[in-house]
Amino acid sequence: MKETKVKVVVADPSALGLFGLAIVTLVASSQKLGFTSGVSLVLPWAIFLGASAQLMASINDFKHNNTFGATAFGAYAFFWYAMGFAWLEQSGVFGETLATQADTKQMGMAFLGYLIFTLFMTIGAMETHKVLFTIFVLIDFLFLGLAASSFGIMEHAMHQLAAYSELAIAIVSFYGCGAAVLNTHFEREFLPVGKPFGIFKK
């Protein structure tokens, strides 16, 4: 029996994923920097933009056979789902017992795991374009700051590192989203994103 392969053509989902990342990091960084307080109104943006929008981008990148993009968007989508759930626990939504037993060092272990993940993804990003590479470098600093502050290492300085890195992620992600939309829409390089480094791939 002859096998037939059908290719499903879908649009590049990176713009949506970067928009989700931009919005959630903009809102979350405002709390870390002290412009806003609490996480109650960070939660909706974490769940719908940080998590769901990036998950949609991940699923469609799988259809593009883009392992790098699908893994990146998917991993960070589930990060924001987990963060949202953690904030709900800490706020006592699931009962006082869970809230009082929360150990932030466990969060630190998760941030450390994401730092390791982001470091090798940063190497991969070198062969995409320089805007995406910059975003990954900033995410490295974000997780470094989050992990160190969770473990009580230079807590204030590391918190500030995480806060400013997160704000920078938002700014660069907005640019990357704009470039992905407008460059495709106008069918030319309307906003430059920089060529790959060309170190690991020809």
C-alpha cells in the first residue's frame, strides 16, 4: 500500500508567541520593580498570554517541523502555567496548609532547571537571528536572578537583576513580534532582526 504524506501549511506562529511573552513579562516586571503590587492581576496575563499564547505558538511550530521553536514556546508556556498555579497556592486559594508549607527554595530549583534549559537554547538561538538570541540571553539573566534570590544569594541584587532583565525581555520581544508580523506582511525586511552568527550551521 502506497504511503501519502500531506503537508498542512500554517502561518509562522512566532509573532503570537513573542507577543504573549512580551505582555506577560511587561506586567510581571512591573510588580518586581515596584511599579505595581501583588500578583492578583498578573495571573490572567500569565495564564492567557504567557502560557496559552505561547502554547498555541508551540503547537503550530510543531506543524512547521520546527523543533527549536516548538520546544522553546512550549517550555515557557508551561513555565507560566506553573507560575500561575504557584501564585494561587501561595495566595491560599487551595487552602492555608499549602500556603504555609510553601518553600521558595523549591521554586529556586525550578528556576535553576529553566536556567540550564535556557542556556542550551541560547546556543541554538545563535543560529536563528540576533533579536531572538538577545531575548534568550536576557532570559538567562532572568532565571539567574530568580534562582539566586530564591536561594537567598545576594537576594536584593539578584531580584533587581531579574526585574530589569524581565523588563528588557518585554521590550525586545515587542520588537521581535513587530518584525515577525511586518516583515511577513510587507514581504521584505521592514524591521531588521540580524543574521544568524553562522558558527554552528553553514
